[in-house]
Amino acid sequence: MPPETPPRPARKPPACPVCGKPAEAAHRPFCSDRCRQVDLGRWLTGAYAIPAGPAEPEEEEGGDPPGRF
């Protein structure tokens, strides 16, 4: 007889990224339409923007100063 394997524990549904409650299938990955709208509002206002340093100026190839032919 093969050894008995213990039963797998039931997986918890993933947590809502806004409030942490269990996600509902109808609103996945959120728990409700309200949390879905809160998340959309955060995207539209730029709350999820990735901070970055100032852009470095691009160097032109060719070595000629601008405006000279």
C-alpha cells in the first residue's frame, strides 16, 4: 500500500490589493466594485507612478554642433 499523503490545506483566495479582504470572483482581483474604482482612481491620479531621477540629456552623434552643416 502506498503511504497516505496528508490532505492539502484549502487555499485562501488572494487578498484585495486595496483593502486586504478576500477577493471575489466577480471583481477579481478586488473584493468589490468600490475597491476596483478606488484602484482606478489611484492610477488616473498618478498615485502609482514610479519615482525616477531627472532624465539625462541625449548626446547627438556625429560631433557637429547643432545648427552647423
